[in-house]
Amino acid sequence: MKQILFSGVIGLFLTLIGTPLLIKLLARKGYGQYIRDDGPRGHHGKRGTPTMGGIAFILATIIAYALTKVITSSEPTFSGVLVLFLFAGMGLVGFLDDYIKIVKQRSLGLRAKAKMAGQLIVGVAFAILSLNFADARGQTPASDKLSFTQDFGWQIGPVIFVIWALFMILAMSNGVNLTDGLDGLATGASVMVFGAYTFIGVWQYQESCANMPTAGQACYEVRDPLDLAIVASALMGACFGFLWWNTSPAKIFMGDTGSLALGGALAGLAICSRTELLLALLGGLFVLITMSVVIQVGSFRMTGKRVFRMAPLQHHFELKGWSEVLVVVRFWIIQGMCVIVGLGIFYAGWAAAK
């Protein structure tokens, strides 16, 4: 369990001291945020704030994981490395998008097809690799069964699994990206979900089938639950440290570099911990905000009318007169309740199995 503490503390420390250095570097190069003219008027003053801040917590997380392994003389696992691969790979796609927006002065960044192609390449590679590298018990990092609090139902096969994994990765990446519209909103919400996955990893490790002395006992068939908890803890700590600089008034934005990376990490943790459908509850705020965009676009195309004053949902409340800080804090409360409900259901599933 020392590994979990080390990874979280190191991740926190690195972003606390590293983010201001990144802010100075980005400001010196003039890598400032582009603000759309059709957004809330209160956001226009944010134009020029350094972006691509996701670089800070991506590097901090990877370094925290690596240093933890060195300090504790333990070996990395395939599950942990694969989640970090997905995290960093999606971050790279986001970085290219941000870089083109800033350097090429193209407001939409990567072309839609190029951005999708990058996400698909990273997602497919993760999905295929996660069905390989079986351990001594035959467990691979991911399973081709659907899962809620653990695997259930029939095997869906590798092809459908890859499609399902891609859907999860794209949905969560875009969900975090849509949520990242107010100072600290996506970062704070992500901290809560990574905290939940740290707990889930520890619980699954304690109740792992690999640790059961006798057969027939209820247990979790997860390949590397402790290492997934270490990764989640590093992510939680790194995001927590970044939040110090990202909260209102933000000194730096995570950009697509950060939001795509965080969405990938959330999907990777859910897939490898066999809690795929539970992620919709644990990350309920991301789902809610994504659905607000789907509803807004669908309503406008079918009826020509808008349901919300502006989508994503957080901007609707801004236009109703809520201050940015008020929206963020209340949305954090919603996310906190989603995590509590999700963990409650996770435990209830375990209690029922016992």
C-alpha cells in the first residue's frame, strides 16, 4: 500500500512545483488560449491564458508511477502500463490539436478526420493489447465480457470488444473535453473519479481471486488491481496539484492535451478494473454534460429550437446569471454525489455476491 501513497504524493508534488514552470514557458512562447466569440462574454477576458497544461499532469503521472516502482523495487504491470499508454496517447492527439490551434492560428485545430484517426489508432492499439499478456492464472488486462461491478454475461468476442472499448474511450474523452469549459471544473471532477478508482483497486486487490486460499469464494478476477490503484492515485495526486493553478481565476488551462488524456485514463481504468458500465455513474457529471450537447443538437436539428440557452450545460447556467465559481462548486457537488452512489453500488454488488 506504500506504493499508492508514494504515487499520489509524488504526482501532487510534481504538478504543484512543475505547473508554474510550464506556465512561464508557455507564456513566454505566447501559447495562449483561443476564446470563441460566440461563448459567454465573461470568458473573453481569459483570452491569452496559457493552455496545453495537460502536459504538466501527464508527465507528473508517468514520472510518479515510474519513481514509485523504483523506490519500492517493484515491477510495472501490463495493466498499469497500458492505462498509462492510453492516457499519454490520447494526450498526444490532444497536444497536436492544441498546437495547431495556437501555432497555426486555426481555431478548430486538427481536422475532424485527422483527430478521429489519431484517437482510433490509440484506442484500437490499447484494446488489442489489453486482450493479450495473460498472467499465470490466464488473466489478461481486459476481458471480452461486459462488466458493471465485475464481469457478467457472455463473451462478446474480441472484435465487438474493440468496438466497445473504442466507444468508451471516445465517449469519455469527449465528455471530459466538453466539461472542460470552466476554471477547475473538469480537473476537480476527475480528481473525485480517480479517487474512487484508487479505492476500487485497493478493494479488488484485497478480495482478489489470486489471494483466496480456497476455491469457490466470491472474489474479483482482475489482473493487476493494486497497480491500477497506483496509477489512479498518481492521476489523482497530479490532477489535485494542477487544480491549485487551474482553479478560478485559472493561471493555465489543460486544453485538449489534458481533457483527451483524462478521458482516456478513465476509460482505461474502467476497462482494466472490469467496471465498464459503472463508469457511467462514477463519471456521472461527464455523462450529464455530454447528454446536454446531444439533446441540444438533436432538438435544434429536429425542431429548430434549443432546449438550453447554450450547451454544454455549464454555459446554460452561466447565461442564467450564475457566477462561474457557483457553477463549478455546484457541479462538483453533483459529481461527488455520483461518486458516492457509484461506490455504494460497487460495494452492494460485492455484498450481494458474498
